[in-house]
Amino acid sequence: MRVAVLGATGLVGREMIAVLEQRSFPVDELVPLASERSAGVVLPFRGESVAVRAVSEDAFEGVDLALFSAGSGPSRTWAPVARSKGAWVVDNSSAWRMAPDVFLVVPEVNAGTLPETPSVIANPNCATIQTVVALNPLHQAAGLLEFAAVTFQSVSGTGQAALRELAEGSSLARFERGIPLGGAERAQVYPHPIAFNVLPHIGGFDDEGISEEEWKMVRESRKILGLPELPVSCTTVRVPVFRGHAVAVTAVFRDALSPDEAREILRNAPGVVVEDDTGKSVYPLPRRAAGTDPVYVGRIRRDTARKNALALWVVSDNLRKGAALNAVQIGETLLEKGLLRH
């Protein structure tokens, strides 16, 4: 099997390659692809060094599975090319997610929607993925009527430059050089410095002041859960965390569901780990989630304002389940269904 990774030198692309190796995905030939300027970069895979190639039409010849994480522009350009060569395409950008003929898939939630023939499959937004993995088991048990979410999203969701800016902005070395921490240093990646700060701003704002990232949570959750009229509200926030997203969710259900019942349902849900013992200060943390696969859920409690409502705290590694892992799991599901040749 030939597996291509477009955007192989980026944070998510490198994570995709690592996940393919860690999960023993049956790759006979890895084809790492990127722009011309990254061609020739050498990446490790299964104890060998594999050179990155510049993306081109010829690069997709004979490719069975193509994992994309190069941004919406390259995805719009190259996904049709890869498809025309017979490849299944799993795209991590927002380019195809809301296209009516493109499947938006989280395997724990809606693997049954996968098509039967090679197609473009969209990987949802990182914060959306962890939210629906936590909500879907509760929805199946009690009927989800609506939910509200506030996200706390790490800088790794923006890329390597954001990681560097946070590291530099929060460095004690800056303080030792007489540069004030959290002062008026110029921001390069975000509109304002991210170190020691919180920015309620991810993506552009529309005329109503709703951000692009907030609309992703609204629209993608409806599509994945198969609830096109589901009321969803969201505020997305960038926080000074290197890796791992957190989401505070309040969900309203048709049927009453106690916190204990919710914990038991989630303990048996695929891809979920419950960490919920407030008496011992046990709850999900991005620092613990970093580098791991599950969606962690804790602080499960009765909502203080709404009937039949629960509040949840949901944490996951945005580069793993929020991106690379979910994409590879889609490939694994295609294999299990006999839709991807091996």
C-alpha cells in the first residue's frame, strides 16, 4: 500500500507519519509530500529516512490513501488530483467539510456514513472532534437537544511559528534581559501577544462578530451527529498552552441523565477516558493529555441553570485525536470495511 502525506513537514503532517508508525498501519511505501521549499527534507519512518517530495500530479500515481494537512488552498488543488488517480483522500483542512457530497467523519461517532468507493473524506475541526466524541454516547442514551461550548485552544493548532512565539514570549531569559514578561512585545502570529494572555479570537469574524472557528463547531457538530437543526452556541478562545485543547460544554438532553449515569456511559464509550474525582483534584488536563490518544472527560455535573442539562470538561491532544489520529483511524476503518486494498 502506498500512503501519501501532503504537508508532511508541518506539525500535523509529522504527527500523521508518527501515528502511522505507532499504530502499525500497513504502509508499504510512504510518500511524504510538501511544497517546493520543503522538498528534500528527510523524515524518519520505521527506522529509515524518507525524503520529502514536492507535490505534483505524478506524486499521486499508485497512491491508495492520501492524508492531507497542508491548508485549504492546497487541499482544493490537490484532492481532486489524488482522487483522479484512484486514492482515498482524508483531508484535515476546512476546504471540504461542509460540502454536501463530502463525508465528515469521526470514526467513534459516524463511521457508518463512509462511502463505498474512493472519495474525499473530511477530517473535522480539532475542537469539534473531541466535543462530539464526548457528546455522542450521551446523545444515544438521552437525546441531545442543544449544547453550548467554550473552547480553550492551544497554540499548536496554529503551527510551529505559534509554538515559537509562545516559547519566546514566556521565556524567563527575556525577563533576565530586562524585557518585561507580558509587556508590549510585538505579536507576529496572533493579533496580540499570546504569552500570559487569553485571546477570544480564532479565525476571522463575520458581520455579527461570530468567528470562523465558532461556526465550525456549530456546523460541523450538526453534520457529524446527523442533527441538522441542533441549536449550538460557541465561544472559541486561544490560550497560552503548547499542546492540548479543552472545551467546557453544557448539554441539554430530552431525557434526564444524572452525572453518575453519564460517567458510566462515558466509561464504556470508545475513545473516551473519564477522569472525574474532584475531591482528589482529578480532572482532565492538557499537560497530561499531550501525546496521548483519548478524549478525556471530567467535571461531569448537573448544570445549575437548565433542566436535564449536564456540564462537562473535555480535553484532548489536538494534534493526535484532533487531527492526525482521527485521519489514520478513518484509514483503519476503510481497511476494516474492506474498502481500502492491502
